[in-house]
Amino acid sequence: MGARPQFIKLKPIADVIQSKKLEHVVVHTGQHYDANMSDVFFQELDTAPPDVNLGVGSGSHASQTAEMLVGLEATFLSEKPDWVLVYGDTNSTLAAAVAASKLNLRIGHVESGLRSNNREMPEEINRIITDHVSSLLFAPTKLAMKNLDQEGLSSRSILSGDVMADVLLKSSDAINRTKLRNVPESLTSGEFIVATVHRASNTDKHENLVQILDSLSQLGTDVVLVAHPRLRAAMSSQGLNLPSGSLHIVEPLGYFEMLKLVKSSIGVITDSGGLQKDAFLLGVPCITLRSESEWPETFMSSMNILAPEAGNLNELLRRQVGVVSENPFGDGTAAEKIVQALLDR
Ligand code: UD1
């Protein structure tokens, strides 16, 4: 793994592997390298640091993925793993899946079967290729199982539940105890909204980014925009300053502080996949700044709603949301099921 959400997904798997006294070699590609995008998650969640760090860093899709392929192939040849586990949908996932499949290694894909049905998203390409070269597909939800079935992959698929839900469900005490140290108190003492923007389709298209920043700044309620480095880089290269108004930027937060912020807010506005689900599980309404979502389960009771044009956000924020009586993301034992499935084989 190599990108922020993968450090969270790793946690419950690493715990189960450790409890069963199995050998686990954790390889970090180095895709995310800032301390607040990487190290903080290992420290906070108390996960052992990676055994190998390839230090690949940023680059175009081709150069980043190519460098990962070379480093991962060498690592797999020296480690000779029985299984290679890959997580989610990033360039690190794709590189590991392709490198391992060419060496005929068995691959387990954690968070398999998600589809946005939008092939312009680099993550969608990563998901499809990874699913098709993997030996065991661990689907977080019934809908993901259905997607895999539609692509002829059902014989390799297992409904495991969602590893991110495993972490969140076990973290409620830590979230409650956490103090909002890195967000000014003046922003969180009253009603506020949490926002994140980092999808290439929103950051790298000038008109889209301008419209999102303008809409957020005109909400009339304080918006805490937790800025991914991609957003900062895009604003700087496009010569965009923070519009005046209700919008305030803070640096990326650790896991517990981010979830505490979400839990304390009146709503989330995001283009992140993981955050849509975090908001759903914490009972906070979400607006997704995209035209589709790979987590349609979160649409239940209007808890999540799509706003591709970033227009009428105020109206959407004040919408009526229903009570959610079921959790489609599993009972917090996904990692247990995944490791057991590997052992059974
Ligand atoms: C990646 C994943 C995305 C995931 C997201 C989580 C791909 C294609 N996308 O997107 O699926 O949701 O991570 O965050 O793999 N940067 C830093 N410091 C860092 C990391 C990145 O400054 O620690 C900057 C770099 O300048 C880089 C930009 O952020 O160019 C984007 O990073 P990149 O790895 O290309 O993709 P993400 O947008 O983070």
C-alpha cells in the first residue's frame, strides 16, 4: 500500500495476522510521504511501521506506477510471499496487483467489487484491472458482490464486510476522547461543515475547482476544508486564493481527529470515497461533489446525496434525512474473515 486510506485498511488485517502469529511483510510504495499523510496513521492506530518503503513519491500516473512495478517485483522475488494482499484502488494497488500477477503469485484484493461506472476516474481503472488479476476478491458489501458477479468473477469472490468499518466500529472510544487540536476552536464552537476535495476531476479542472471553492465560501455556515496536498498544489498552480467568506482551510488531520471533526459537524461535503462512508457510519449527512459514487449504500435514507455541479449546496444541506436502521458494511469482523480465507487456502 502507499496512500492514506490504505494505512487505515491495513490496521485490522495487521492485527489479525499478528494474533495468528503469521509472517507479514508490509510494503509501503511511498506514494504518500508527508508525515501527516502517512506516519501519523501508523502511530495513531498503533500499527507496526512498514518493513519496506520503496520511496516512489509523486509523478505522472505512468512514471509513478512504473517505478512501483519495478520496486514491487524485486520485493516479491526476494520475499517469496504465499499471498500478496492489495487494498482499495490507488496506483499502489494496481502496481502490486500487476507485479504479483506476472510472477504468478496469489493475490487477495481487499475492498473488491466497487464500481463508479466512470472510466474517466483513474481509480476505476485500478479497481477493474486489480479485480480481474486477483485470485480472491474480498467484497465489502452485497452490492460489490453483485458487481463482481456481473463481470464473471463470482467464483473468486467472498463477502467479507468492510475493513474500514472494522476500524471505525472499534474506534468510538478513541474518537470520543480525541480533542480537536489542529482546528481553531472559533470554527468548531458553533455549527460547522467539514469539506474535503482531492479527486483529479475536481482539482485539476479549473472551472470545477473555482465553482467548488466559491460555493463552499458562500454557504453562510463555517466550512472547515481539510486540504489534501493535491488541492493545495492545484490551487497554487491555477493561481487560486481562498475566497473570502465562510471557508477556512486546515492541514490534513490524523484519523481520530478527522472522525471527531466529522462527528461534531452538521454535515460533510466531499469527493472522497472513504469519507462518504465514515459520515454514514457516524450518522452525519453527506453531500458528494461527484456525479456518481462507488458507495451507493450510503444513499440510504438520503444520508448521502450527489451534487456534481456543487450548486444549491445550502438547500441540500438542509434536506430531511431519515433514520438508518441497518449497516450494509458488516459487523466489524471483515479482517478476521479475510485472513481466515487466506489460511483456508
Ligand atoms: C490517491 C489515490 C486515491 C485516494 C487518495 C487518498 C490514485 C490514482 N489515487 O490520490 O484513490 O483516494 O490517494 O488520499 O492512486 N502529495 C503530497 N504529499 C503526499 C502525497 C501527495 O504533497 O504525502 C501531492 C503530490 O504533489 C501529488 C498529489 O499530492 O502530486 C497527488 O498525490 P497522488 O499520489 O497522485 O494521488 P492522490 O490525489 O493523493
